[in-house]
Amino acid sequence: MASVRTTGAFVAAISMSIVLFSYFLCNYRSKRKTPSPLSKNKKPRNGLIHAVGNTPLIRINSLSEATGCEILGKCEFLNPGGSVKDRVAVKIIEEALESGQLVCGGVVTEGSAGSTAISLATVAPAYGCKCHVVIPDDVAIEKSQILEALGATVERVRPVSITHRDHYVNIARRRALEANELASKIRKTEKIDGKFLEQINRCISDGEKKDSIFSSYCSGGFFADQFENLANFRAHYQGTGPEIWEQSGGSLDSFVAAAGTGGTVAGISSFLQEKNPNIKCFLIDPPGSGLFNKVTRGVMYTREEAEGKRLKNPFDTITEGIGINRLTQNFKMAKLDGAYRGTDKEAVEMSRSTHAFFFCLISI
Ligand SMILES: Cc1ncc(COP(=O)(O)O)c(C=O)c1O
């Protein structure tokens, strides 16, 4: 709690400095005659959701000069939640609301220890929804604290195999069902005696369902399912891909990205290749992931998974969230010309030499 308060104070202090800084910047700019590049896109974005996407595509000068190719990076870290996953969170929630699978006041559940959970927790309140995240209990406590500071509820569970019913992803799926059951009980009870909804909800959750995590008002649940939900692919096919095409003026030779769920590489590669089939699209895969072999040899396999070699956590790599050993519905949509393997050492060296972390690279 103390650390949450410290985080809150820190965020407040930073926000205050930004407000002050913006004030001085505005005054300063209004007196200047020559237009500054900073004066572009002055219009305020309409709410948090409209601040997602439209990230800059920037030329990486060091790499472009070293290789003689124009190399561009899409700055996904500039999304409000700090990653490309904001786009996915927005699309998943919007599609679920549109289809009626999620209603305003409902809870979006996800099993994620990383960026997707942060993005869902960031954007769900903007749609009047809540966010419940299930994570393994060996994940850094700071991750839970960030999510809680964003208003999400967090459940830390024992780490087990994905085939186990209590794997964190399976628990997240179950929580959405439980929230739906609870909401339908509330609706039924409401029909019977017409009492105030919240009162009945409390009565049901405290009495009949003592172990329920949804003890306050709950109008249903929805499991985000970022790995299999094709809203993830569509977020990139309809958003990130067209942005890259427009920002580069369509003059691209190739595109490269890593994959976790595969949504990004699949959505962008599908869009770019439809626009111009000559654009070559590649995957960069970390140690422990089977995708490199799947793309280059058609077999989902990695040495780290071989008999007798399997570690408790086969993705013992710093590239958390990248690389996978199963074929997801999202990755299946990718249109790839090839794949490369990359090591942690190369990833760190590249991030240091370019002085930035980019999510995907494009060469023109
Ligand atoms: C910051 C970041 N970028 C990229 C990815 C992977 O993208 P995708 O899941 O679309 O393959 C992840 C996965 O968690 C991530 O956290």
C-alpha cells in the first residue's frame, strides 16, 4: 500500500510538472513566429482511447547510416499504457461491447503477466468496465502493484502447466464465466422481487457465493483471450498496418517484428502484403520459441523443448512476452517470407546502440 501511495505521489508529481511545462511551452510558442515541428498535431485527443495509436514512425539514424538502408521504427512505447497492447485492448473491448458479449459495468478478465494486462487495466475504465487480471505468483510483485494502481483487481495463483485447469489463463477464462453466472442470477432475482440491483448482488455474492471475487456490483464478464481472439489481429490489420503504410508513403521493402500472440506480425504483414505483395515480411524469434522452425521448416520445435532439456520456464530470456511454443489463431494469419533467430545479447546490444526500444522495424 505504501508503495502504491508512493507511486501515486510520483505520478501526481510528474503530471504536475508536465502541466507546468506545457503551460510554459504554450506561452513560449505563442510568442514565436517560425513554426516549430513541435507545433504539429496540436489538437487535443478526445479522451484516453483516442490517444491510443498513431504513434510516430521514426528513422533510426544510426542503423540507416551503418547499413545504407532507410530503417524506420514504430514507436509503440508511446501509447498511453506504454506498449502496442493498448491497440489490442481497445479492439478487444470494443468488439466485445459491440457484439453484446461484454456490457458496460462488466469485467474484462485476462491471464497475463505483462503489457496486455496493463493495457486492459488502462483502457477498460474508459468504457465503464472493470479489469480482473490473473497472474502467476512468481511474477514480480511490482507488476501486481502497477495493475492495482490502475484500478484492476489482481489474483496471484500457483504457476502450473497450461494443460492444468488452474493455469492462470484458464482461471481468467473461468472468472469471466463466473461473473456472467453471477450477473444472470442477479437479473433473475431482480425480476422476482424487483429490489435494488446492487443490494441483491451483494446478498448473492456474500451469501451464496462466498468465494466469489466479484463481491460488488457486476454486470457480466468477458475473457479477453488475446492469444486466440482475432480482434487482436484486426487491431493491427485495421490500425497499425494502415498507419505504417500511410506514414511511409507506401514505399516499403520489408517489415520485421517479433511475436508473442502473433497478432502484431500477422495483422501488419497481412495488410502490407495485400497493399503490395513485393513487401517482404519477417519474424525475429528469441531463444526457446518454436516459431522460427515453424516458419522456416514447417515444424513447431525448439531445442530447448527437447526430451530431457525442458526447463521449468523454457522462455528463460529477457524478451518477456515474445516467443511461444504453440500455434495461436492470431499467428496463423501471418504472411511471412522468412524468420531470423535473435539472442538476448543481440537484443540488448541493439537497444543500447540505437538508444531506444522499437517494437517493429521497417526498411524502405
Ligand atoms: C511490449 C510488447 N510488444 C510486443 C509483444 C508481442 O506482440 P504480439 O503479442 O502481438 O505478438 C508483447 C507481448 O506481450 C509485448 O509485451
